[in-house]
Amino acid sequence: MTETRQKRAGGRRPGVSGTRESILGAAQQSFAEHGYLATTIRGVASAAGVDPALVLQFFGSKDGLFDAALRADPPTRDLASLVREGAVDDLGERLLRRYLELWEAPVTGARLLAVVRGASASPSASAMVAAFMADEVMLPLARAIGADRAGLRANLTGAHLLGVATARYVLRVEPLASLEREDLIAILAPMVQRHLTGDLDRL
């Protein structure tokens, strides 16, 4: 018993694969169900069946765990591929539709909701979400388009999409929250398209 405890407290359990993935899965579920503030290292460790020290060994802190959970198989990972699926001229509409679909699907919507709520609960989490959206989602998308000032286009597009999602799905601001998805797409797609491919000097 003592030897087993020492192994669990001392680090990765020898011969056991997938421990990190189990912790990440438990963390993603906890952040989605309980939010950033209520999620604890001890609770995630218990759900994953490991010692809390092992969670800290892999991720260093709760912020580190949140960042890793955010970047592990993110729901938004395929957004950049939209560039290859059609013409650039209607990319804004396709991007907006796919993004709203992710928010409205039960599993991906819960994860995205946890991300936004986590960002509002902690300054460090907010910085991680902003960096993730820019580096992993919007910047690759902007670069794939081949337009000028890709970084600024990524910032503008990400801020626009995140702001709309926060108002519609998190804060439930009316009448935006009840607006039919296709009506919302028709209204917002030209603005998203302008951020992606339009003349930024005229924005």
C-alpha cells in the first residue's frame, strides 16, 4: 500500500498509458459542467482516478490544466479548413454558420460555454482563451486566405464571433438569443466577410 501511494504521489505511474488523456478528459468534463471556479485539481484527479500530485506534475497548475483542456481536440479545430471547402468570396457566411452550429450542438456547445465562462471568471483564463482563439483558430484561417494584415483580420474576426456568441448563448440577450440562425447569418455574414477579405483601411 505504501509503495503504491509513493508511486502515485511521485509521478507518472509506470506502465500505464493514457493517464494524461484521462486527466484531460476529466478536466474538460468538469470545466463544462461546473465552470472554471468550481473545478479543482483534487476533483479532476478524483474523476480521473489519479493522485492530485500527478495532475500537477503534468500541468503545473489549474491554469495550466485549463489551457491544456482548451487546446486538446478543440471544437473549433476544423474552422480553418473551410478555406479549402469553397470560394473565399462566401467564406464569411460558411465560417459563421459552422461556428453557430458548434455552439448549438450539445457536446461542442457545452465545451465552448465552459471556455467563455472560464474566460470571464479569471484574468489568466481570459488571456489563455484570447491567445488560443488568435493562434490556433483565426490566425491560421487568415493566413490560409492569403490576405494582407492577417493578424489584424484574425483579431477582428475572432472578436466579432466571440462577442456574438457571448451575447447569444451565454448572456442570452434578447432579441438576439431568439433570432433564427439563418436570419442571424444573413445579417452578420457580410461583416465577417469584410473582416476576412475586405479593405481594412475602409473599416
